[in-house]
Amino acid sequence: MSVAHLYKITNNTTGEYYVGKHNGVDQTDHRGNLYWGSGDRIKKQVNKYGAENFTYKILVIGNKDYIFELEKNYITQELIESDEKCLNLTTGGNGVSYHSLKMKQYISEKVKEVFANPEIRKQISDRQKKYFKDNPEAAQRQADKLRGRKQSAENIEKRRKGLILNYINHPEVKEKISKKLKGRIIPDDVRKKISASSIGKKNSPEAILKIKAARAKQVFTEESFKKRSASISTLTWMNDGVRSYRIRPEKLQAAKEKGYVDGRLMDYLYNKQQTNRV
């Protein structure tokens, strides 16, 4: 029968503690060394304060299944989140993968700490780019996984606010992205897909108000007016039997495939607010 024990490691300086399970009847591991827990936080504490400042106490000895069950009942979500001195980050039990709020917060803080260093961010970015370049099948799997994935409205809004704050707090990032996008050549097949997907697309009332407010602040030069006028003159009126649209030359074929026909519905001559430009 395999024997294990439930232990408690206490920091004699701070009073913080860690509870876990370990094979065997004492603190030694299979190499004969003293075992000081498997948790990330307890390991760092032992390294910081020194093993001589910790007490290793064996609470219960029994077969593995019994000890696993005890650990599960002892290290609960409630204990982790209510006791600040508890160093455990996950609930107990064999094979438990639950991450407590404390664990999520700890991971979040560590990730932010790492990515705050621009050199580390660049190293991670370079390694990732090299990996996908050397492993095109992995890049394809990642693209297939992300393609068509829908995010919740809450998630989209959270990312939007994060980007805005990033641009406000780091104008150099905004300038860098702007320079990178300027002059970028979009492949014809990608351009056609983007063009076809936007035909007949309707903006929400909130988006329309934002667009109007932004356009009201725009200042057009004589050159921009001429350019805009030349662009409008290339548009073709088409309709789907309900609404009228002004179609750009590169979108004519896609509009025809969607069933649009040439011409503008007469009703829209008297209600220009209903007209969409595509």
C-alpha cells in the first residue's frame, strides 16, 4: 500500500503557512533531501527567508487516497480566499485544476510585472515570430482556432477601453503602429473579402452618432474636397428592392452576386437620411 502524509509548513517569521501532501512518512524526498512543498509561493518564501526559519509539521499519515481526500477537504476555496496567511493558490485534492481568485490575481500581477519590461516583451515577441515562421503548421492551427471566434460584447468593450488607455498613456506606441500601417499593401483577395463583407452592413444608432460627431469636427481642405468629389462621382446607385446604396467600383461584382440591381429607389429621393453609401 502506498503511504503519504498531509503536512503544514509555517513561516516562523510571518506566520504564513502552506498545506500539502507528500509521499512517504517523513519530510525527505526520493533523493534523501528535505522536501519544502511544491507551491510556487512557498518555494519563493523558503528561498527568501531560509529553510531554518520554517517549521515542517506532519499532520496525518495514511494511504494516498485518504491523504488526497483530506487535502481536498482541508484546502478549500473559502480558506484560500479568506485567510491572508494561507500561501496555497489552488484548492486541494488529486487532479484539481480550479484556480482561486487569489491565484488569478497572483498570475495577473506576475504577468504584468514581466510585460512591463520592454526588453522582455521584445524577446517574447521575437521568439514567437521565429516559432511561427519555423512551424507554419502551428501558425495555421492558431489561425484556424481564432477564425470565426465570437467575443462577448463585454469582452470587446474591455479590449477597446484597454487600447484607448494604452494609446493615451503610451503615445509612442500609437505612433509606432501608425507608421507600421501606413503604406501597407493589402493582398487583392483580402481586400475583396473585406469589401464584400461590408456591403449592406448597418451601423448601430450609437455608432452613427459617434461617426456624426467625429465628422462634425473634421476640417476639409480644398484638396480634400476635390478628392472627395472625384470619389463620389465614381459611385453607382444600386438597390435590393428595399434600400438604395451607392456602390464603389471595386464592389460592383460583389453587389450583383448578392442580388443588388442597378438604380435608385424613387422613395429615397425624398428621404436622403435613409440612403447608405457602401
